[in-house]
Amino acid sequence: MAVKTEQVEKNLVKVTFEVSREKFEEGLKFAYNKNKGKFNIPGFRKGKVSRQIVEKYYTEAVFYDDAINHVLPDAYDEAIKEAELDVVAKPEIDVEEIKKGEPVVFTALVTTKPEVKLGKYKGIEVEKIENNVTDEDVDKDIEAARARNARIISVDDRAVENGDITVIDFEGFCDGVPFEGGKGEKYQLEIGSGSFIPGFEEQIIGAKIGDDIDVNVTFPEEYHAEELKGKPALFKVKVHEIKVRELPELDDDFASEVSEFETLAEYKESIKAKLVEQAEKKTKQELENAIVDKACEAAKVEIPDAMVENQIDKMIGDFSQRLAYQGMNIDMYLQYTGSNMEAMRESFKEQAHKQCLVTLVVEAVAAKEALEANEEEVEEKIVEMSKIYNMELDKLKEVLRPEDIDGIKDEIKFTKAIDLMVNKAKVK
């Protein structure tokens, strides 16, 4: 493959590469087979038109988009590999030239990994970090378990108290006019949960089943609906039910029901052991973060904006996946919060910059120390992945691509670099 590179500016390279006519012909065939059922040409049955007739009727260019999409990914990867460039962001790719019977010429504007000048990364001094587990922590965990296993029972002989679960109808009015999203029927509201507008839940206290009450509130200035920010509102509320949580007795029976242990004492010991393990992991992570942060402060590197933007893309993708688990998408979230994509990207910017910095510095340490991942370590990581994904080991190995293996090796080297910095640090 003919590949040329031109340094446009620091960390920005223009790559010019070709796709042979033979290879592009494969893309044209793919495009024809993909689209042949869409062409309506007089005198021919749909889907039975030869490629030559389609090209005569529409010109060969009708297939270019799909053909390019078919051949470009592999051609770009090969060009970057041949040019020996370490690309850290999505490229800007253009078609430079397409002539019938000749190679197709592409240009790619790519952002390359910046140079990192490491400062001190061995012998870093940090304060000792401790996360101790107290009896109060154990009790809190057990109370949470009691709450999860509580019975919900109805009461009808008293008024609403703080902590009760109420079932209510409500309708909100602003300047005497109902507003969108301000109505609900048989809504279950826990008093004191803070899930409603400030001041709403407190005014339900004292009401009895069947009562109709007026609740006056003022929407917060930072409320997501622009038309309601800072405005007073009246809610008409009807109380249908009052419920309470009845916590189970804290005894051996409770312990045996919620755990594998027969006694409350054994259950408490298991809770403490779990919390101690969590505290140790937290301490380890915080210590690593403190050491890496100091190594980053000591390093000198100019992070390209495109690299940060690429990291923001990844973060938004991860956030979208988490929203999907809750039955939401990014557009729904932005509408609910009264935000927009530009503001969201800006909110991720600082964190994205830091993640890029950490990655660059730790990778630079791994390179300087010539850290590598051996076959045994890669195998161990794949075995671990098979357990996480609940896949047979052989099946997982079949689907892992060479670039996936490279990613596993990079992850192992990254971990080794952090371990090296931690082991060489001075904890006071």
C-alpha cells in the first residue's frame, strides 16, 4: 500500500493512502449485492437488474458510499500500521480522488499520542490512608438488611407521620393553571425521602386517610423545567393509604433467613469481614490514586483537544449504557434535567482530561521500565474474563481478535506500572 505522511502540526499528521482498484472492486460488488433490490429501472424486475445496467442508468457513483464504507476500515488500519503512528482519537477521513479504473485515494487527519516527559514516579511520598470499620458500620449494614426485608403493612388509626409510606393523588397548579407533569394518581410517596419538591412531604404529615389537603411549595431555582423555576405552586392532594415498614426482629431467625449463617453473631462477623475487605480495597485504590496523581503532577505533557473529546465520547457512551439499564436514553435524560449535549460534554471535560493524563503518564512509565505481559499473564486474564462474561474459555478465545489481545497486554502493563509506583512509594 502506498502511504505518505505529512506533519501538519504537533501531534497532528495527514496520512495519504490508496486502495487498489482490485480491492475497491470488491467494495463495489458488495455495494451492488446490498442494494440491487432497491433499484427501479423500467423494463427490469426489481432485484433482477444487472450491475452493468444499474451503472449505465445511475453511473458507478451510486455504489461509492457503501463501497467506501466496506473497504475503508481495513485500509485505514493498514495505513496507520505501515506509517507506525500511535493514534489517540477518531480520524477525519476524506476521499481525495475516485477515478474509474484507478486506485482510490484517501486522506486521514489523525491525532497522535503526545510525548510525555516523566518527572518523579519512584519514591513518591504520600500520607498513609486508613479506612477503618467500626461497630456502627456493621450495625448500619444490618439495619439496611432489615429495611430490605421489612413487611409493609397498612395503618388506618392515625395520621401520617415522618417515615410513613403514603398513597396519594395530587395535581399541581401554577398561577391557577395545571402544569405538565404535575399530576399523579395512587402515587406511593415515602415521607422524608426527599423525592418531592422541598416542603411538599412535610405538609402531608398530620393528614389522615381520606383527607383532601392543599400543599403550597416553591419550585427551586435550579428546577429542570424552565417555566417552573422559582415559581410558587399549589398542589391539591388526597390521601388514600398510610403504610409503615415493620422491621423483622434482630435475632438468630433473622440471620438464618437473610444469610447462610445460623446465628446473629456469625452473621455480624460475616458482615464485618465483608466491610473490612471493602475497606482494604478502597484504601488500596485511594493510595494508588494519590501516587499516580503526584506522578502526573510531576510529568509534562500537552494533551491534544481531540484526545480529550474522544474520551468524552467514551464517557457519554458508558453513561448512555447505564441509563439504558434504567429504561432511559440520553435524550430523555437531557430533557428531564433541562440540559443539552453541549453542557453535558462540558461537564465531562475536566474528568476526561484527567483520565487522558493518567493514561499517558502510566503508559509512559510502563514504556520506560520496559514492562511486558507474558503469555501466562495473558492466559490468566482471559480465564478471568471468561468467568466474568460466563463464557466457555475456548469460545471466548475464538472471538478474541488480535487487537483484543493487544488490549489485554496493555491492561496488564498498565497495572504493572501502577504496582511499580506503589511499591517504590514512601508511605508516611
